Amino acid sequence: MSRVYLNGQFLPLAEACVPVLDRGFLFGDGVYEVIPAYGGHLFRLDAHLDRLGASLAAVRIGNPHDREGWKRVLQTLVDEAGPGDCSVYLQVTRGADVKRDHGFPPPEVRPTVFAMASPLHPPPRERLERGASARVMADIRWARCDIKAITLLPNVLLRQAALDAGDDEAILVRDGLALEGSASSLFIVADGILATPPKGPALLPGVTRDLVLELAQSHGRPWVERDIAEAELRCADEIWLTSSTREVTAVTRLDGVAVGDGRPGPVWRRMADWYRACKAALRSGEECP
Ligand code: PDD
């Protein structure tokens, strides 16, 4: 593996060590981002750094780098990862004090900053063509799901419950509304209109979600941000899940029942083409859309 970044240094992974009193380890007290890079170009980097800034501000951790500083660190990791596509994981925790205490540590305790690049293998064509299966589950997460916190135990349990049921992802429902996946944003197509729940504290403002809406807008495909009732999810013509690592995936089975005709739908097909074109543009150094 290429080198990782830890607190100002680029190191081999085996030499990157964090004290056991780090608050990320003790409390899950930190935030993170996952950013794809295609052909050496970080995808939607400013949007990811904006969201990182918002997460840090929400949990009151000072941003350890300015934008140029982040770009230097992340681009170095991407450059060292070689020519293939990769995804960069970064996390910032509230750092390591000399004792365990729920209250914030004194200001001299600096945040712990870690980042690494991993190979990114987008789903193979036949997998995309088959689509994914999802299971509806009660959302057991907290009230600030808009913060990209490393405290992911509910998401981990929900994803595993879906996997145990033989499915790929959990779609989370709270107060009768379908919100998002355990690690993905949610879209449906109903009456020809693409719909996704509005941003707010109940869900993560997905960067891929925003790109999908921009692509819909620029290609004249009608879309709306609105609440999606669980009952509507169950009779949607198409369901999609989106994320930086899984791109735009069609859900073809929901709770064991076929979505539409059980194959990825025509609107997904168009969006998948637009998304592919966007990645190709980025690889040749162009902006998209
Ligand atoms: N997760 N909602 C949740 C709860 C997520 O964890 C993610 C991404 C998304 C999609 O966000 P984006 O399009 O910005 O990747 C929505 C990342 C990939 C992860 O935890 O690995």
C-alpha cells in the first residue's frame, strides 16, 4: 500500500499509530469524508471539503487545514496511489488527552488527522445491470444524521442486518418516511419524476446526490426534493441508491419484491450514462456537468 497521512507526515501504513486515548477510539468523537478520484483527479473535492467544514463546525473541532492544505495532502495520496481510480478516506478526531473524560479536552490537545487512499473498483457492468437488493428497516440512528460522524455503530448494525437477510443495503425509515441507505442516498422515480428527500438533520447531504440532481437538471429530466413515504417507496417505478463509492445503483428488489419489472429502469439507464460521461470528462481534466 502507498503511504498514508497522519498528523503532518506521510508514512507507511504499519508505522501510522494513534494513542489509545484518542477520542476517536474512545468515543467515536470525530468526522470523516470519502472522496473518489478518477484518473488522478479528485471528484467534487470542493463539495466534500465544504461538507467536512460543516461537520467539523457542527461538532466544534477546529479545521486542521485550510482548503489548499487539504488539497495538497489529498492530492499527494492520490498521486502516490498510482494510475488507477481510488477513493480517499480522511478522518479528523478531537485528539488524545491524558485521561478519559466526556467533556472536551483542553485546547492544547490537537485534532488527530488521518487520511489514506484505497483502490476503487466501481461495480462491474453486469452487477450494475442486475441491480441491488434492499431491505426496509427502522432508522435507529441519532438526530444529527447530517453530520458525517465516525460514530457509525447504527449504520454498521443496519448494513449487517441487511447483509444477513441476503440483501445489499438497508433503506432507513423514520416516522413513516424513507430517508436514505445505511451508507447511501435515496432516489425514487414515480410518475416519471425523479424524487429524493430534502436535506435536513435526518440525512447526510450526499455529494453524489447533488451531482445526480445537477445531471438531471442539465439534461432536462424533471426532479423534485420532497418527502418519500414508505408506502410510496414500495410502489415506486424505480429506486436508486447513490454514494461516492457505489455511484448510482438501481435497486431491483425491495424486501424480496421486484421493483418495477425487476430490472434497472429506463431513467436509471440514462442517469448511469450521464454519470459515466461525467467521470470520463474528469479523467481528461474537464469539469462536469
Ligand atoms: N458514505 N448517506 C450516508 C449515511 C452515507 O454514509 C453516505 C456515504 C451517503 C452518500 O454520500 P456521498 O454521495 O457524499 O458519498 C449518504 C460513505 C461513502 C461511507 O461511509 O463510506
